[in-house]
Amino acid sequence: AQSVTQLGSHVSVSEGALVLLRCNYSSSVPPYLFWYVQYPNQGLQLLLKYTSAATLVKGINDFEAEFKKSETSFHLTKPSAHMSDAAEYFCAVGVNTGFQKLVFGTGTRLLVSP
Amino acid sequence: GAVVSQHPSWVICKSGTSVKIECRSLDFQATTMFWYRQFPKQSLMLMATSNEGSKATYEQGVEKDKFLINHASLTLSTLTVTSAHPEDSSFYICSARGTGGLNEQYFGPGTRLTVT
């Protein structure tokens, strides 16, 4: 069964610092991988997705993620954190049951300090 | 494009009553809609998947008689929480998946349900 593991429930960075949020996946088939962001009391917004094309995926707001099959990882990075990046981030893997369900990780809360 | 709305955004109901939550795809046709539940500071748990015109597929452990899902059209799905209890209080989020270039899930803003 497909699953994702997000290491670190909280990550704290200073404004302007590199953001690194970790995600490892488990999948018996080539995975579809996603990163979503959730602001308080809101739904999820797609940041980026990997669908077996380029291994380095660029998303919105300067976020990017690199698919590394050898490490079964899909870590999310951003070169310079902004205060507005403070939110909850979820990694997800697509499970193709005909409907392509999403299985979410437990989430990582990004805290950005001035 | 690919906007999903939910109504209401928050609702308070008394224990024992039923409450209906609507999920609409505003600018595309959603062949599949998904309903998730999110407890405070936790991840999203898929409750059920619905395809237009057919019965919903519920995840293991989700009571289908308690959480009634109807997907009557390509732009509307409803979740009815029947005989609600305080433990049903949660954040309910829907997503909709279209076809072609819109074959990923687009999420609604969520509905906060509080049962008193």
C-alpha cells in the first residue's frame, strides 16, 4: 500500500532562510506525489506535483521538490522563506484505484520568525 | 479556473440533528468528488469517494448510514451527517476531480462543524 511519511511535525526557520520539508514515500508502483499547503481554517492549495516527468518539479511561490527514487524521497524546498509561508504543509501520494485517491502524510507546520 | 466551493463554511448544530454540507465545482464538471475529515492539528482522512450518479465508496471504518453522500450532478455533491454527536465535530473538506487537464483534486475551503 502506498504511504508517505513526513519527518518533523514542526519546522522553524528565520525569514530569508532556506526551507526544507521532508517527505518519504512508499509505493510499489511509480508514484504520483503532491505537496499541498493549508492556511488556518482553509482548504488545501496545490503547491506542486510529480507525475513521472521531470524529477525536479517547480511549483508556485518559488517552492520546488525533487523526486529521488533511490531515496524514495520528495522533499520540498524554498530558497528564502517569507513570513507568509507560515502554514501547514502536506505531502501526499496518489493511489490509483480507478479514482486516484490521495493518501496524506501527517503534515509539517512551518514557522517563520522575523 | 478549477474552483471548488463549500457551504456552509461553518455550522453549529445540536446533538441528534442532521446537517448537510454542499460541495460545488464552480467552473468545471467533477466526475469524482472526495470527502475528507480533519481533526485539529491532524492530517486529512478520506471518508468516501463519489462518482456522479452512482453510490459512494466509503473508506473502512466510516459509517455509511451516518455520513450520507449524494453526488446527483457533475457539479454538486452533498454530505449529510445524520444524528450528529459531539464527536462528529470536525473540519470537513471536499475535493473535486475533473477530466482531461483537470484530472487532479481541487479542494474546497472546508466546513467547520460543531455539534453541541
